[in-house]
Amino acid sequence: MSKVHQIGLIGAGNISEAYLKLAPLFPGTKIVAVADLSAEAAKARAGQFGVRALTVDELLKDSEIDTVINLTIPAAHYEVSNAILSAGKHAYSEKPFALSVEDGKKLVALADAKGLKLGSAPDTFLGGAGQTARKMLDDGKIGKVIAGTMHVLSRGMEMWHPNPGFFFQPGGGPILDLGPYYIAALVNLLGPIRTVTAVATKGFEDRLVTAEGPLKGKTVPVGTPTTINAILHFVSGAQVTLTASWDVWKHGHVNPIELYGSEGTMLVPDPNFFGGTLRYSEKNGDYIEVDTSGAPFGKSNWQDGKHANYRMLGVADLLDAADHGREPRCSGRVALHALDAMVSILDAAAQEKVITLSTTTDRPAPLTQADADRLTAAR
Ligand SMILES: NC(=O)c1ccc[n+]([C@@H]2O[C@H](COP(=O)([O-])OP(=O)(O)OC[C@H]3O[C@@H](n4cnc5c(N)ncnc54)[C@H](O)[C@@H]3O)[C@@H](O)[C@H]2O)c1
């Protein structure tokens, strides 16, 4: 019988609640402590779930804890993941994995040198929708993928987030904030990316904060592109356009991802979530709906059954990988390649050129029913 891994969280903010709520679905994972720069935040979250509140230093020195999840803000991801690995513990980070490819490479090298597992969100592509789409593509349902589109469009963050300034500075923007879901989903479906090119602009020089809070009615400056059109050319030959914008009030692109194959078309649900209804066509026939809720981790279980949310699945898979000496599916290598694509998109736009990525990755292994049964089995 596999062991139960004792896990610490660093970062007791918004998303930490989901990790703590969902961990019991995976009996091989046990979150035992929470730390944060703010002792108050750590205490509040730890108290809510009956786990220990520690300082970051105490958590990293705790010999009972073999794995740490990094739920800090993007600007701290590299520094905190580096500290976790340096303390001899497996590390799993929220997205984005790091803010520069150099930092991402250093993390992968450190984990390899220490024989530790390193992983990163998103793990949504391990959900029912992502894995059903993967199986259908691998089974040749739409033939060879020639092209595709991805649309990530909205009017931004300043109407719901009380402190939205960081979203509009380098390290934020729609590519680094939401791109990880889309790019990881496509690497799962199509494999690694060879080149990218893009154009980018700022729709507005500043943004008026309308969310409730101390900044309401004030403006925050925009220091990073908020509308980006990119072309991703995959090693497989597929070419996919990505339109990402926080300058769009309304749009008609109801399908976040469309893939056009030699034998048909596939409409893939929003990779921000684990489930959803997938549609595909055989050549130009009517769309056939595929309910992915019966696939592992596809059933709606969140927000009154509106969405499927199995955050912690990537962590459970990473620890199963540690137990069985294999590569995790949401590995540092996949995250590094996705980061390379995102940073290169922004660089390509700034430099008006085509960039060949300096990293590559294997496609993560498909997640089978037997894998799902193992990850959810009682210990
Ligand atoms: N909130 C969401 O719905 C959501 C969803 C998916 C992914 N994420 C990702 O999760 C991460 C965290 O997001 P959030 O919404 O929870 O942010 P948040 O701002 O609510 O919380 C971040 C916490 O990290 C702490 N922190 C920052 N730097 C630290 C450091 N060096 N050491 C220890 N603690 C530190 C802060 O004090 C804060 O409590 C981000 O990378 C975000 O992109 C968030």
C-alpha cells in the first residue's frame, strides 16, 4: 500500500481554500500545515481546516512534511519553489511556474539534481474533458490536426478584484495569467510547440477600478500588453492561433478551443475547468456531443454543481509519480515548456519576430481509469 504524503502549503490566500477542501479526495495526500508571510492569513486558513499554522521557515524545516505546495503570488513562485527544493522536499507550484525561462530551467535542474519531484498547475487537463479530448484525438476521431483557434477574451480584472494592479504589470496580463491553462491543454492534446510569433498592444493606458475596496474609483496603470494575437506552430505541424485580451466587452467566440483535423473538427471545453461537454464532427457532419462527466474527474462537484474542480489532482499524481519512480503528468518540464511559449509570445511581439522555443517536452501520459482508481484509493 502506498504511503500518505504529509504536505505543507505556502501561501494562505484565495486559492488555498480549494486545495484544502479538495485534498481529502486523494487519500495519498494529507495537508498538515499552512504558512504565509502574513502570520494572520496562515492562522486563519489553518484554523478553518484544523491544521497547523507555521512560519515559512518552520514549515520548510519540518521533517514530517515531505512535499510543499507553493500558492504564493506569481512574483514569488521561483524564490519559494527554489526554497522548497533546497529544503529537500517535493515542490508543486501554482501557475505560472516562474516568470522567466531561466528561472524555470534552474528549478527543473535543481529538482533533478536532488532527485525530487517538481510539478506545477494547471492540472485541469487531467480532468474528464481534457482526457476525453486526448483519447479521441489519439484514436484519430478528427484525423491529423492541421489548425486550431483559442480565445481568452474579457474586459479584465478591475471589476471584481479589490487590488488588481498586479494583473496589469509585467508577470500579469492575459498571457501569463490565463495562458497556462490553454497552452498546457494544447501540449496535452498536440504535443510540444516549435515556434511562436505574435503582435501585442495595450488597449488602455490605465484601468478604472470598480471592484469594492480601497481602490474603488481610482485608476491603476497598464504596464504590460492586454491584447495579444499569437500563432503557435507545433512540432506536429499543427498551427493554432491564440487571441488573448482583457480589452473586450463582448464577443461571440463561444468555443474556447477549436481544433480542425483532416477528418473533422473538435470543440474542446474551457481548459480553466476539469469538465464540460465536448463536441466533434465527422468531416462536415452535424456536431456530436460527448458528455465527459462520466470520465474520471469530469463530474461537476463545485459551485453548486456548476463546475468540475479537482485541484490537488496534479499533486496526487506527482506523489504517485514519486512512489512509482515515474514522471509526473503536470511536471516541471511541461510547465517550463508552457512558460517558454508564453514568454516567447510576449518577446516575439515586442521584437516583431518569430521565436524558436529553447525547450521541449514529452506529452504527459494519458490518465486512465486505473490511474484514477489508484489516486483515489483508501490508504
Ligand atoms: N484565486 C484563484 O481563483 C486562483 C485560481 C487559480 C490559480 N491561482 C493562482 O494561485 C496563486 C495564488 O493566488 P491567490 O488568488 O490565492 O492569491 P492571494 O493574493 O489571495 O494569496 C497569495 C498569498 O501568498 C502570500 N505570499 C506572497 N508571497 C509570499 C512569500 N514569499 N512567502 C509566503 N507567502 C507569500 C501572500 O501573503 C498571500 O496570502 C497565483 O499564482 C494565482 O495565479 C489563483
